[in-house]
Amino acid sequence: MADKSLEAVFGTLRRYPDVEAPNLQAWDATDRLLLEAAADQLQGGRELTVIGDRYGALTLGALAGLGVPRVRVHEDLITGERALRNNAAALGVEAATVAGGPGYEQLPMGAELLTGADVVLLQLPRTLAELEEVTAAVARYAAPDAVLFAGGRIKHMSLSMNAVLERHFQSVQPQLSRQKSRIIVAGGARGASPRNEGPGGDGPAVEHSAALDLDVAAHGAVFAGTKLDIGTRFLLDFLADMPAARHAIDLGCGTGILAAMYARHNPGSRVTATDRSAAAVASALGTARANGLEDRISVLQDDAMSTLPAGSADLILLNPPFHLGASVHAGAGIKLFEAAARVLAPGGELWTVFNRHLQYLPALERLVGPTKVKGASPKFTVAVSTRRSSPA
């Protein structure tokens, strides 16, 4: 039962445990536009699925603002899942206690999320590959007459997104923009598609990297896809200089290239590939399996290694992001440096590659320990930080 306005719902939302700052919001105009556009379609107990709800604005707006009794939701990032639960508790909204019951139910991408859905709300992803996976899954599993409302900020939208939607839906209708956001309404699913629907689906795309002699697996939501990004390539130039660790961690693993290459080079090491993204963790597992390394590499979806014991790793490899969603923000890197300081054993090493314009060296020295530049290129710096024995 709706008991709050959308303004009241949005005003309660926080990003925590994701990075918070005055210029980072937990909702945007697209969330409001999607909910208002879909409101009439959600009358009469129609089944709603939400995909890409960053911090719960769509799910909680539907439950507490529009009176939708039940929402199935998929969020790729574990920080988004946790933020939704935190925000739901603040609003007095409960999770479903049984499958199909009232409240919200957090589910992986696939049949359980989408079967029987009449309305799907989607925050448009940044990559066409991820949009392909999502729309293929909606067309495959949702109700035959389901309506998809896909929205995003205009500056991040392209005509190519319409083309992806048109491959899976007979009707694709862009709507008028408002507050720098726009939605696209799609219906008339073309049915099952041979394409993968992402984590929980048929599996990632796999391509061979000739540069590394490595098969790389990637779901659509993962940075760089099956390609070797140039920061990781530069860090791998120093692979032979890295110590042979009892336990090494690829932090923010993406497709797991660093984990796979390190495991291959250090057969006696136990390696963990961890990321906050479900798509990344599934991709890293796919990369490990494609190269016969699944018995040497374990994967873990986690927020900055929060479930790993303090002092449990001897080596951490990190190519940190410098974007939080669409915003450039150093907070993502700083959070990972703090996590590395906790998880590294005294004397353990953090090897970080980052864009040269980012002033990370003082933060690494302060948060982790003595830091030296191992290498530099016109674009990147590789730094090695040694975990000090006691806090600074």
C-alpha cells in the first residue's frame, strides 16, 4: 500500500555502503521518470521486475510510493544490493519472506527474476553488450505482452541502444525527454534469443587474447569486455617481479585476467578474484575455467573484501576504477586502498596501476605503507606499497 510520496522515498535514500559525497546522489531524474511513466501499467496487481536499480529508488518507489505489492529486482553490484536493504529498512519496507510474497525479492539475472513479469523497469546500462544481455533475457522470460520501460540520462544514450532493443522487441518508442533524462518503451517481445542473458544464464562470451595466450571470458557489464585494457597490460609487464605469495588477491578483478596470469606464473599460490559486480565474478570464474585454472582460483563477490579476514593476504593486485557510475571520483580508489591495508599481512605488498594524473601516491603511503614507483609510462604509474607492521 502506497503511504509515501516519491519525494519522501527519494529523500530517504542513501548510497551507503557505496562511497558517499555531496556530489553523489542515490537517485536521479531517470528513476522518477520511469516510475511515473509506468504507473498506469502497474495497476491491478501486475507483476513488476526492476533491473539496474542502483540504490533502491525504483524498487522502493514502486513499493512505498506507487503501492505495488511485490517487486523482483536485480542489481549487478553488491553495494547496490546492500544499499537497497539499508534504504528499505529506513523506510519500513520489508523483503519478501517467501518466493512470490509481498515485498522485494533480490534475484540473479535469469528466469526466476523475469518469468511472468508484466512490466520491466530498466536503468539503461552504459554498454551495448550489457543491454544486449538484459533485453535478450527480458524477451526470453517475461510475459508475452510485457512492457519494458528503459531509461537513462540523455548524455549516455545513443541510437545504437534503440537498435539493440529493436532486435528483441517489435515496438520501440522513444519518449520525450525531461530533466535531461529520456525513456524508451518497448513491447511485443520477439521471443527466445540464442544470446546469453548474463550471470546466471548461458555463460559469458569467450575470446582468445593472443597477447597473453589466454582465453578471456566476459559478460556485458564488465569493463573492457574480453579485451585487455591498457592499465592491466602495463601492470602485467611487472609480473615476473611480483613475489610468490601464499595467498594473492585480484581486487576489482573484472574478467579475472590478473588472477589468471598470476596463477599461471605462480603455480604454488592460492589466488582469489574478487569484485563487487556479479557479472565480473561470473566472468572471472569463466576465465579461470577456460584456462584450466578453476582449481587454483576462487571467486568472491564482495564489497572491498569486507568478508575476508584481516591479515589474510600476502599480495594484492589492483587496477582501481576512477569512476563511480558516471562521476569521476577518487573515493573508489581510496576505499580499496583502505581495504587492502586491512587484508594485507604485515610486509605484504599492494601492486597498483593507475592513471598518472591521479595523485594516489600520498594516499597509498598514508593508508598502506612505504610506497615506491615500480614503473611509469606516459599514461600509467605502477606503485608497490608494503604493508607496515603497525598503524601509522
